[in-house]
Amino acid sequence: MNIDSKQKLFGFPTLTIRNLLRKISQTDRTIESIADIVNTDIPDATKLVNNLISENYIISISRKSKTYFQTTIKGNSYAMATASKPIKRTTAKKLLEGFLERVHQVNSDDYYLYRVMKVMLFGSYLSNKETISDIDIAILLEHKHKIKEFTKLDLERAHQAKLKGRRFNNFVEEYAWAREEVLLFLKNRKRSISIHIYDVDGIFQQKKIETQVVYTYKP
């Protein structure tokens, strides 16, 4: 799926909406978190959320008397959309090589609390075209520690991030920070690399998306 970066959706730039849906697809978000992501106030964020719900991009769920929002299949499809300029396959191969090197770094560095178990390619990279829209990569993550130890380290990592100035709107965002650190490192600010968590919501199986495994973790 391609989107035009010059257009708007529900009054917001399409890239802003895509970024929002990507973040919601990774972690359920509150209205406060959504307002922060799109850099607006609560009333405008509420209007945006209502539009996204009415067009079936997201749904609302209730958890401990708090309302959260999560993406639908349609919302995940939009989150996967690309707006970057096409790149040559030779360039894409170099970017992929760099990505896989960073995967090895994550797995070998005790600082990171997650391990990359599998890396899969999908989308235009699997075609025979010499130019592709971007590199769509799905990854499967696993905790490096048992749940009790992981939870302790995860909270410590979020606390360290807050001391350095990072803002979290709720506990869910704090708990997701260790994973976000891994994703940010793997992406390495490369616009042509699009990272997705494999079947966190079943979208790959539901849409029967073709994938190609390029890395499997071996202890």
C-alpha cells in the first residue's frame, strides 16, 4: 500500500496518521498518548479518534476503567504503507545487510532486553523489480530474561529514560520502552526501512502475506 505524503487524512498529514497507527499497532494507546503523538490537544485528538473508529482504522477497548485504542486489520495495513521514494535493489541489499548486522548486535549485547528470534522480508523487496518502494521487515522478538527479572529490568530502563528527559503518558508506554529501544536501534533512522512486529495481531496470517525468512536466531 502506498500513500501520498502531500495529502491529508482527517485533517492531519498522511505521514502523521501512518506514524500514529504504527505506534498504536505496537502498543495500545490512550487518548492522551494519541494527542501527544500527533502533537495536538485532547479535543482535536478525540475528533481524530472518532474519525479513525468510524472508518474502521482503530477500535476502543476498556481496561481497568481506562479506555485504550488498538488498530484493526485496515489500520495495520495503513501503518505498513510506504511514502518513501523508490530505491535501487542494490541500495536495498546494503541496507538489509546493515540491518542484519544490527540484529546480531542486539542479540549479543546484554544492554538490550529483547532478542530478535526471526527476521522476515515481505512486500516489494520480494518482487523481481530493480527498484522497490522500501524494505518491509517483520521481526519476532523474545525476552532475554525470565518474566520476573525482565519486568524489573524493564521498569529500571524506563526510569533511566525518564531521568534523561523522555516522557511517558502511561504505564503501558513505560513497559514498552525496552522494545522501542530495540526497534529504534534496528531502524537506525533509515527511512527506507519499515519494521513490523510479526503477527502481534495476526495480520500476516489473516491477509496471507508472503514472507521470506532471512534470519533465525541460533543459541
